[in-house]
Amino acid sequence: MKRKGRNRERKSAITYFGLYLIMISTILMIAYGIIQLTLEQNVKNKAFDELKAKVQMQVTMLEEIINREYVQLRVINSILAFSNGKIATEQFNHIWELMREEENITMLGLSDLSGNVIKWNGEKLGNISSEEHFAHILSAGGGHTAGKCVLLEESMGFEEAELLYTIPLCIQGKLEGILFKSKKISSVEDTLVEDIQFAGNASMFLVDPEGKILLVGDEEDRFLLAHNLFDGCDNFIFSAAQKEELKKNLRDGMSGQLSFRQNDKIQYAVYMPSGVEDWTIFSMVEKDAAALQYEKNDQVVERSMLTILVLFVISLVVSIMLIVLHIRKQRQLQTEHFYQYHRYKQLMNELTFPVFRYHMKDDSIIGNKKFQETYGRKQITDFMKSADKWKQLHPEYNFDGFFREIQNVIQYQKVITFESMWQSPEKNCWVKNILVPVKDERGGEFLVFGTVMDTTQEHELFDEVMEIMVSAQIGLYRFCLEESYCVEYINEGLRKMLGYTEDELNAILGNARKYVNLLAEKDREKYEAFVKKIKGSGETYTCEYSMICRDGSMLKLSDTLEVKDGSDGKQYGYGVVIDISKYRDAQKNAEKKLEKLKIQLNESRIKISTGQMQPHFLYNSLASIREIVLENPDYAADLIFDFTTHLRACIKSMASEEFTSFAQEIENIKAYVNIEKMRFGDKLQVKYEIQESDFMIVPLSIQPLVENAIRHGIYERGSIGGMVIIRSCREADEIVIQVEDNGVGFDVDKIRWEIQTKERDSTGLQSLIFRFEKLMNAKVQVESIVGEGTKITVRIPMKGETSSESNYRR
């Protein structure tokens, strides 16, 4: 059955691991696809941005070139105009010759208002009154109205397509017709539309509102002049929606961008109104050419995104590992809570003083036998259910406060003490409850583990002190600080303390009314210095001195003096005097009783701390030994013997207050080390340097130090392992015990600070130190260096009284 269970667990682990790999692979594939899409979109956006910038620049250049041609025509217009309103033919001819050589124009002429065209030499060419541009110029009127640029195609009888520039012809401010010139497309095409993008792999051309290609920027693209954007050829393959949108934008003079296919290749295109006539500049580049242009940048982006992806996967793996470790830790905590819960239950039955636990889920209080005896009931499992009945039986006990503090312990998860009076048939007593939060056996809900202590003696002692304080006589006096400390008033209480009559007291004070006359000779200077000290300070001070009684005895008094300003502007001293002799006697008795109570309290704390120090590994060891039994019975038998030895030592430390021999403690340590070697093997080395063993020691006190060295020092080194050295020797009147390891070490100051700030639980080590100090009057020194190891030294005096033993020698 066990092997089948292991096989199921192994198959389950393999299945989960496979699913985990599939999940990671899927995430990687999806992420890589997203990266590729992102890079492609990035190339597309960059291509659009660069094309748009180039087209915008080309629009500006085109406007400047066309405007320059218009400026030349306006200059010619101003030269041709004479005062007699006639055009100088010779001058016109001279301009023609000059511009033909410098500007490569092919025609220069003018027309009258009827549309009759005349060349530079006076030759008549025909009539253009029916042309659109003629009507446009005349309708605009004279002045400096912008001209019009017209494309003259070869089909109109020209050898080569030409650009015709026209402006209004004005003579002496009067519109007389139009002035025009023309240039061949071949001479201006490279200037109008340049192509310097994407290493010459981009195309740029002019189109009219109907999609006809008018000009191209590259010789290789001249074949496009024979096509229209919308003629359905393989050069421009648009979707229906793209075609409709493009047609609309060309007609309306709108900008835009799109991607389409050209000869089975994807093209990115941007178009924008040229600012000249109703033409549009159209620029496009192949997707592959754009990708090549940004290849280096894309490689950087791709590497960056892959790096981010790898980091994401690593963080995902780490997160899953942390989750697994968290789950594992939670299970360990649940196991610890389980053992802690049952350990407290065991303590409840074995401790010799009253102990109880409160379970919130069941709303019940269950106590041990001593608890039941203390409260006079054999069965108190129905304590909470019978709360009203208990309140009637014991109205003196503050049950509401007790229940409230239990809830506070659960809510705030901290130790709380509660005290109230309890009336039993034998006597009235005060009881104090120490309430400790504890997780239940599943580590889920909190329980409250409580102890009951009889504090009646403390309250009786307090009552005695208060009775003495109340019965003590109080003396009052007042004197003026500015008149040689002249006493103005002494009350009857102070006079009775000293035993004088009023006349006798006045006689002693004398005419100067000096208060120091009542003081013992040795305390007079002390009192005068005391008065000078408080003069002008405005504060309250206390001084003790002796006064002379009527019978000649000395009365020890405590004087609390305060200085105040009187209504007459003078300073007065007000003294309150009490007899502290009775109080001192009561204080000595109280200190003796308190010391006795402290000893009892320390013994109770030692019992509790001993119970807390039961090692967790006991339960894990049983499981490991059970596995070895089937494989190596002889080794398992030795381990069972070691385990029994160690368990017996643990139980003995809980059940008995007697000291044990150091030699027996070493045997217990060896048994514990053998159990630990079951896990660590040869990686754990333990060396015993025992020079002194003939002495007694607190049971189970050195073994926890060895356990800490192994678990927190050697174990943290992993496969390297390490060594623990246990020493004992005698130095003068002390026995010195050392536990040293070469483990990972720790920062002593940091740990001490975390303990002070409650960031770290120090119960284990603090309990050990507490036991050594209180039971053996020993001193404990902790030394540790990070990366080198830890050494703990215990120094036990050979002589000297303690609370439990007076001599540790046998």
C-alpha cells in the first residue's frame, strides 16, 4: 500500500511537472507571437512616420518651386508694360532668348482677353478662350492673384509632356489677358518630385483627383505614368473600402495612409495634398525595404523584448517556486501547530499547578486536574455554557472581564494577564490568569492556553503596606524663606509624633522660630542645604532626616517640601512630614515575601519553558526510522535505542525538577546526534573535548545548544556540512561548557535588535539563558561571526547559593 501511494504521488508529480512545462511553452509561444506582431506594427508605424515627413517636405518644396515660376512671370509682366500701353516686341523677344538659355523654357507668350495667343515673336498660335485655365485666370481678375499650372500631355500634340505656368497679364493696372510660359517635364520632374527615402527603394509621384499619375520621381517608375490608381492593374490592388476612401480623399484634398498590395508585395503608402492645383503627392515603400531600413533598431527592440520575456518567465518560475515553498512552509507550520497543540495538552495533564485551555469554536474551557481541584468541581467542561450559574455562585469574580481578556488574546495574539478575587469555602483569595494564544492542531483557529496563580499573598502584603501608610501620622509645617527660615506654623500631628506640648515646642523653637532646632545635630546642615536647593526652583523635593523626641529618642522622618509664592509676594515653604520607621519595617517584610513569590514564579516559568523546549524533530524521526526498518533493521534498532534515550531525557526534564549529571547529558547529546546523522550522514561531524564531567547540571540544557548549532549552523551550509565541538573544563572556581560550530554564523547585534523590536521570536534561546541564570547562577555568552561560525559559552560557578542548588559537585 505504501509503495502504491508513493507511485501515485510520483505520477502526480510528473503530471503536474508536465502540465507546468506545457504552460510555460504556451506562454513562450504566445509571447513570441506578440513580439513579432509588435515588431511588424513598429516597422509599419515608423514607415508611415518617415513617409509622412518626406511628403510634407516635398509639399513645401513643390510650393516653393511653383511660386518661383509665378514670380518670374510677374517680373516679365512688369518689364513688358510701358506708359503707352503697348508691349515692346523686341524687349519680349530678348526676354525669351534669355530665359530659354537660363531656365530651359520651351514657350513664352501671352493672350488677349478674347483668348488669342501670341508668341514672344508676335506669331499668332490660335485661341484658348475655351480652355479651363483661361477662364480661371480671367475670372480671378487682375493684381497679384496666384496663377495656374497646367499639365500639357503628349496627346495634345506636344513631343513631350510639358508644364504650363500662367498668370494674369496687367498693363498699367488693367487686365489685358494672360501671360504664360512652359517647360518640358523632363527638365523639372527630378526637381519637383525627389526620391531619397529607404535607400532609393521608395516611390513618390503626383496624382490628380481622378487618380491619374501626373509626375514620378524616379526613372524606374515612369511606367506608372501609363496607369491610374484605380484602373485595376496589379500595381495598385486596393480593397473596396480602401478604394472608396482614397477616391473621396483625393477629391476632397484630404491626407491619409494605407497598406496595399503591388505585384504580390505589401506596400505602405502615405498621401497628402500638394498645395499646387488639386494635385496630391503619393509616396509608398515596400514592407521588406522598410523592415531592412529598421532592421538594426528592430533587433535591439526584439532583444529587449526577449530579455523582458525571459525575465518574466524567470519571475514566473520563481513565483511558482515561492508559492510551492510557501505551501510547504504552511504545511510545516500546521505540523508544528499540531505538535505544539498536543504538547500543551500533555502539559495540562502533567503540570502540578492549575492549567486550562479555551476553544473558541466550541466556546468551552477545559482544565487539568489541579484546575478542577482549585475551582472545586470535578468536571468543568461546561464552564462557558454555565457562565450565568458561575456568576451567581461567585459574584465576587469578574467573569465579564475574564471573558473579555480571552477575546483580546485571540484578537491581538499576545499574552495578557488578568486578576480577580475568588471566594472558596476555605478562604477568600486572589487569582491571576496568564493567557497565552496558541494555534489549534490544524494551525487554523486560535486557542487560549492559561495558567492560574494564587496571588493572595501579594495582595495581603499590599494591604499591610497600605494599612501602615494610612495609620502613619502626618506632620505639616510652614516657614518663610526670606526671614531666616522662620517657622510660622506646625500642626498637631507633627507635635504628637515628637511628644511635645505646645509650650515645650515653642520653647525649643525659640524667638527665632528655627525649625532646625528640632532636628538631630548631624542632620541640621543637611536640612539647610536641602532648603537652599529648592529655593527659587519651584519644584518639589524630598529629604530624610531625624528629629529629637521628647523622650530623647530619634525619629526617622521623610520630609516632602514645596516652595510657593504667597499673597504678600514672599516665598513660603510647605513641608509634609511622615514617620517612615514603620514603613521601612513593613518594606523589609514585603521584600522577603516578594522574593519568595519570585522564586515560586521562576519555578513555574522554568516548568513552562522546559515544556516549550521539546524538540520538533521527535515526530519526524519516528517517520524516518519507520522507513529504515525495512531496508536496514540493525541500523534501525540502534536508532530506536538512541531515540528512546533522547525521549526519556525529554520526558524526565518535564516531569522532574532534579538536576542530572553532565555525563548523562553527554549521553543524551550523543543519542540526539546519532538521530541527526540519520539525515546528514558524514556531512555532520561532532567532536567531544570533555575534561570535566563530575558535576550536576539542569537536564536537557546543553542538548538544545547542540541542536541549534546543527540546524541553524551546519544545516544551512548545505552539502558542505560542518563540525560541532562540545567542550567542558574547569577554570578557577568555574566550570566552563562550550558548544562551537563552523556553520554560517549570524549577526549578534542584528538578532539582538530584532528581539528587542519583537521582529524575531527568542523563546528558545531566552528560555535556556533563563534556566541557566535562575537555576545555576550561570552566565551565558553568545559569540558569532557571519560565514565563520558560532560559539556559546556557559560559565557555572562551583560555589554560591541559587534558587535550586547550592553546590553542583556530586
